Amino acid sequence: MTEGAVLTLESVTVTAGAAYEYGLAEVSFSLAAGECILIRLESGMHNWALGDLAQGLAAPEAGRVLFEGRDWLSLSPDEAAAARARIGRVYERSLWISNLDVDENIRLGSRHHTNRPEEEIEAEAIRLARMFGLEDLPRARPARVRSRDLRTADWIRALLGERALLLLERPMREAYAERGALLATAARAAREKGAAVIWLQGPGDPDILKTLEPDRVYAVAGERLSPVERM
């Protein structure tokens, strides 16, 4: 384990199967506060286990996953919930509570897990929306919001509040391509505040490498991670 790491994977293995289309084989890496890794996915790759493992929603078959130095499997349900509240995630495919408006979905986590005033949460969410090119938060049911605006709302939800870790799983999928640099810039700002960042990039996704400035780049090869040399 790396001292002071936000997220550590130690020889983690998960087999592909009913739960995940793609697994991991003896994957190890560590992320400190403010660090970022970019992981390039293979063509056709989806439903990968990494995000759920990092968030403590899945248990490895072998190895350990530690968040801020503690094995997810050692945490009580309340401790795990409190830890997850400090993780922002853009899922590979958008996940929304269908009977809440999108703006209510965005604010829900902060309202539930923090004591921040409602007005403060709303103001930060609107600031993020405008930073990403929206005039306001989408204030309609998810089914009535355009898919690209929903993707932008995913970004807002992930970045809202104080985050120790950002899991950005193909965040440019079904997104406005010209806004990729805005998200990469926002991720860098979060890093400056101490957040660690994992950005998954699929084939055909806009290249945000120069703006994101990750500390390390990996490529998925089978179920393993291979370091990528940068020019």
C-alpha cells in the first residue's frame, strides 16, 4: 500500500461474467491526492468492473481495494456510505432516478450526505452548469432532457461538493465534444483541491490528454493495465 494514497488496488482480480463484461487480472496501482490517471479502453469494451471496485460496490475475487488506506471490505455499512459520499462518479451510461427532475437528482447526494445549506448546493450546481455551457440546471424529468445535456448533468453531479476521488467512466460518451476541454479543466481544478482522478477514454472519444495532463496513462490489454509511454 502506498502511504497516504486515496485509492489503492493491490493485485486485484475479478472475472468477467454475469455482473461484468470485462474483468481485471492482477491489477495494481495507487493514486495519491491530486493525481490523475487516464486509462484507454479497448474497442468495444464496456461494463468494466473497475468503477464498482473503486467505489466499494464490488468485492475482488483476489487482492484488495483500499480507499484512503482502508480496505472497503473492513468498513461498516455506515462507514462505507460516508466514504462513497466523497466519491464523484460519471457512469459509463447515465443513471437517474426517473421520478425526480434532473436538478433534484444532481442535488440529492449533497442534501443527504452533508449539512450544506440548500441555497449553497444550488448555487454551486448552477455555477458548474454555466461553466459547462448550460444556462441553468435541467429542471425536467430525465426522459425529457436531451441526452447530451444529461451527460453534462452527469458531470455536474460528479463534481458537486468536496470530492476525494473522481471516477469518470467515458465521460465524453454522448457528450458535446467541444466541451471535453471544459471537463478536463474542471478535473484539473478538482485535483488542485486534492481530488484523485481516474478518466476512462474509449476509442473515438475526443483526445483531452493535453488539457487533462494526467500523471500516468495506461492501456487495457486483455484484463491487465499496460503503461503507455508519452512523447
